[in-house]
Amino acid sequence: MNGFCVECGITTNQTVNGLCMPCFLKDRTLVTLPDHVDLFTCTSCGQFLRRGEYESMAPEKAISMAAKNALTCIREGKVVKTTTSIEPRDDYNYAVTVACKVAISDFEADAAASTIVRVKNTVCKICSRRTGNYYEAILQVRTSEKTLSSKLQDEVLKKVEDFVDDAATTNPNAFITKMEIVPGGVDVYLSMIALGRELTKALGDNYCAQVDESNKLVGQTRDGIDMYRVSYLVRLPEFHVGDIVRYGKKYYLLTRVANTGGKIRSLNNFADMTVRRANMPELKVYAKSSELETADVISISRGEIQVMDPQNYSVKDILVPKDAVIGETVTVVRIDGVLYYVPL
Ligand SMILES: [Zn+2]
Ligand SMILES: [Zn+2]
């Protein structure tokens, strides 16, 4: 032992500012809290503001964190452990006591401070955008047919919703402002330009659709940056997988649609062919998959079968692929009065 306390003179090696620990701690307030701490909560989504960001958390946790974050400690010490107790005064005011362990050199002292956490109602930026009908992009889904079938409409909207839900798990700014059924399609108002761009690409690829975009200057931000609203057009093609299409005066079954183009199977020789995406608009729908007929099979020989014509019950010979597995019925399409086997 070669140190001593300048206050009481005791010999010790553990001194802070020349004082032994009991003299240093005597009448000293180690931690303090302000008289009150404001905690902002969004009345719409219930999230709490913490370090400039809204976060979803249990009210008790938000209240205790608000108090802990306001805690200040003397500069000689460091708060190493805290426990909070919350006493509600009413729905908006909570008396919070933070008990803590304060490390001062290699000594740990107990300390505590109290405050009132006042919960203040507000609306977060995201909720205010939602309620304010905020949008940056309009996704215009249109059909090449007279009307967009409700089945296809539901299918597309489900894809849009799933996509935005997925994006929202990592970005709370991603949301659908509204959807509007319009003649020949549907308009989806989106909170972010990126959503519109990505959805247009995804839907375009999925349906081999024609896409387009146009920008409109809608104003400037406070720091003088031009603000655009972007319209994305996705024109869904008339064709769908399973339809019979005409391509270059011949008839085919459309077997696949992808971002690169389509695959078609000839009704004459059952050979597969690919169509580049740029040429896909040349496909003309001859019969929708829902319009195809079913014929009873009477007899089967290699590469050919006899079926009963479902319209007049006469027996017809039709070509089938050599390796086709033929059941009791087959799907057929009538072109210029002749039945063709549909190689599904
Ligand atoms: Zn002392
Ligand atoms: Zn909110």
C-alpha cells in the first residue's frame, strides 16, 4: 500500500481523484435522469420512435428504453447493468426508476434514478404517407383482349401483393396505396418507384408481356431535386399456356411462356419450336385452352387413333405423337372442320 485518501487519510491503492472509494461515493449522485422523458408513438401503427426510427416493440420495453436512453452517468463511472421498474400514473404517464450498477475503476457501486416517461401520440412518416394516399408509381396492367378476365386479374393482383408484401419485410416504405379497376385492366398505385420498376420486369417476364414506362415531373423536393411520378405499363398478351395459336399460318399448342420467349408444339408433326420474345406478339390465339373439346377414343394404333367427333358422333382418324400415352379421351381442337389432337 502506497496510496492514501486526500480526504480521510486512509492508506489505500483504490483512489479516484485522490479519494478513497467511500469518500468519493459520499453524497455523490452517480446517475441522473431528467424530470421527464418524452416517448413518441404512432397512433396508427403503434410503433415507437427510437433513435430517429420507428420500431415495433412492446410498450413496457419502449418505456423502459426511453428512460434508460436518457440516463447520464458521472464521467468517472460507467453503467454496466440496469433494471427498470415501471409504475403507471395514467395511460400516458409512467414513473420509471432505473436501478443500475456503476463501475468505477474496479469497484461496482449501486445507483438509481427516476423520471416520468410521457407517451406522446404522433403519426409516423410511413403512416402519414399511407393515409395521405402517397404514391410514386402507377403500375398499369392492361390486357390485349377486350376485357381482363377476373381470373387473370386475381392472378396478377396476387402476384403484385405478394411481391410488395415481400419487399415490405425489409423496407417499411414499400406499400400499395390503392388499386383501381379500370376498363381493360387495373391500376396499382405504389409507394416507391423501385416497386413499379421491379414489378414491371417480373410481370413482363412472367407473362411475356409488352412493357413501357413514362415519367412525369410532379415537382421538386425541398432541396431542389426534381420529383417524378412514373407510370409503368404492362400489356398482358392474349395468349396463355395451353392455348392453340397461329404462327406463320400454322397452328401450334403454346406450351411455355418465359422471359426469353415461348415454346410451341406443332399440331401437324408435334415438333417443338421456340419463339423469341420479340416475335411473341405475332402469336395469334386461335382457341383458348378453355374452348378445347374432348373426344372419346375408339381405337388406338401407333401414331394414329380413331375418335368420336363430339359434335356429330362420326368416327375420325387423327394423328398423335408416336410416343403419346392415350387414355379413354383426348383433347382436340377443330380447325376448318378438321379435328386435331392437342399434344398437351
Ligand atoms: Zn477517504
Ligand atoms: Zn405508423
